[in-house]
Amino acid sequence: MTERKVYIIGTGLTTPIGKNVSENMDNLMAMKTGIKHYPAEGLPEFMQYWAEVKSYELPSDIPPKQEGQMKFLNRGAMLGFTSSCEAVARYRDKILDVHPGRRALYIASGDFTKVGYDFMYPALKDSTDRSWQNFNQEKLNSSALNKVNPFYLLESLHNNLFSFLSAFLEFMGPNTSLASLSPNGGNAFELAYRSIKQGKADIALAVGYGNWITEIPVYELEGLGILSGCKAGISSYRPFDRSRDGFIPGEGGAAVFLVSEDISKQWGANVLGKITGFGNCVDFQQNQRFGVPDQVIRQNLLSLMNETGCAAEDLACIIPHGSGTLKGDRSELRSIMNFMGNNKSDIPICGLKPYTGHMGAASDIAEIIFGIHAVKKGTVPATLNFRESEKEFSGLRISDASQPCKGNHFLSNSYGVGGQSSSVIAEVV
């Protein structure tokens, strides 16, 4: 079977630094962060900092029937929806010429919007006394009828956006909805890419969305020891810096619209980039139950290089996952140094999550979009809050200022707890 070339012709972003791609890129290049301080007496520092989306744009052509169904979309799903609409906006009319069964849709919903039972609090409060010792079942039933949103269960389903978006855009071909942590945004992107490359679809939409800023997820992430203590305020998220102590959570949506080479030519599309190849591996240690191995993405990069034939010297820049954790960043940079060999001082490296906060699955795809538009400008964004690396990594080109870059290929990585990783090399046109 002849494998086809896959082109990127549309991108969409809804993040804490912008409601569309243009706003996001302007603020990225201006080195503005979406992380803010939200003072709350009695709460620890790590719960007073996060990156929140302030506004988003809904399309004006939502049919009345589907508009009523939007009440089932939770906060994270709405951000995924708006980014998806931006990604395909320029080609909505042309999409109609493609049979619905040849339109692929892959969504990664690493979303925590509805984790917890805060929606039950008003009814629970009505059914107990002031000390919360006595509980009245009849009062709970009565109060729940009036004070609990009857759609709470639907709002918590991870495939809600998938159902809504597939109906809205009529993408009825190869599809799935992934519900996991990083790198599932990269996984969704790879599935969309392969659906076209292998001839199963002609166009595909890859979407990632996530909301990690609600209280219970923040407590759980802190319990895992991977959140920053935020002692340096909004500048506390500092990947690759020797003083790093974890990440700051955020929320957002990101989407990429992919088409085959022949569709791109038929439409006269404005091609933003080409997918060179993907790598997807799990690298773990036998005695390790949690965390990341010593070189978390090493095997992934080796398989990617073998598939694509690319070498380190072909890259304009590298965008690592950059979780900001002590062990995670160390493991990732060791993998990159192993891959780069003697080229470690030649290739700019940038960590982008300090701009948006860690948005889960949305970050995986958002950073690919950032890479496309940044390399097109010939400028690698600054790594916010970076000052000094550990001695082991002092030869790497990581900077708190923007850096020029040459070439048109870049590498973007994502990995998760347990050693799973996803990497993509894209060529900017």
C-alpha cells in the first residue's frame, strides 16, 4: 500500500494566553504568561496559582438543536470545541465535498473539570446539621431535586465533546476518544496522521483539551509531588532550571486539521506544515512503580529517527515536554543529549508550559502548533523563568530569551508518568 503525505492546513488554540492562534503567538513572542495569582486566605501557596482561560469565541453557525446540547459540554470540552472550530474555519465549505466516512476525528480528553462532588454540596448541606454529624436521607432527596444539576453525570463523560463535535462537523470516519494523561494528546495526533497516511481517511481533526485547575485535581497532583510550591509566585514554573520544583496547572484546548496531499492540492490550501513522522514508546524500569525512567524518551527518539531518517542536525529546534519536576526534566534532557550527540550546543531547546500552565492533553498539541508558527518566524521562544541549568546540562542551548533558528524541521516531545512517550517531527512550509 502506498502511504500518503500528510499536511497540516489548520490550527486552533484556546489557552490562558489567547482565544485564537494569533493572540497566542503574539503573547508567546511577547513573553507573557497566563499564570496568575488568586489569593485565598487559608489555602497553601500551590493552590493560589494557576493559568485560566479568560475568554473564548464560539462559532455563529451552531444549529439550534445542537446549541441546546451544548449544556452537556463541561468547561474543558468547551475549550476543545472552540479550538476545533478555529482549526477548520477556513475550510468548512470544502469539507462538505469529502464523504463523511472519509473524515477522521481523534480527541484526547485529559480533563479534570468534573472530578469531585462539589455539585452535591448544596443538597448535602441541607440534609445535615451544622456539625455534619446527622444525615437525613429524605432531606437529601428533596434538596437534590432542586439544587443538583440533573446533567452532572453527562458533563463528566470524557466522550461528550467527541459526540458533539462529530455531529457538528459530520466527521464520521475513523475515530476514537482517548481519556488519559500525557502523552494522549500526542497519541490522538498520531492516530489522525496515520488514518490519512494509511488511506483510511482523506482529512482528519486531532483535538486535545484539558482543565487541571479545579480543587480536587490540584490536591491530587500535589499529592503526587509534581506541582510547584509556587514560592516564586507566577515565576515558579521553571522547566530545566536547577531550582525547578514542579509545574503549575492550566486549562485549554488545541486542534490541528490534517489533509492528504491530493486534497491539499485540490483545495489550494495554505499548507502550514508536513508531518515527517511519529514515535511512540514505553520505556520503564522493572523495579519502578511510579515516576519516569532514567532516559524517558530515549527509545522513542531512536525509533522516530529510524522511521524518518532525520538526524539531530536536521532540526531547527526541540520542544521538550518540560514538566518542571526534578526527575522528569533530568530524564528528558538526558534522553535528548543522548540523541543529539555532538550537536547539543547547536540546537535551541525551549520549554513552553510556563506560558500556559500544564494543560494536559491540550499542551501536547498546542506545543506542536507553537512550534509550527515559531519556526516559520525563524525564532525559538524563550523558556520563561529559566536562569541556570544543572551542570550536567550546561552545554544545551536553553535560554530565557528568544533564539534564532535555522532549518524547517522541529521535534516536539510529550511523556507521562510510567514512561510512555510520544514524539513528532514536523516540517514547516
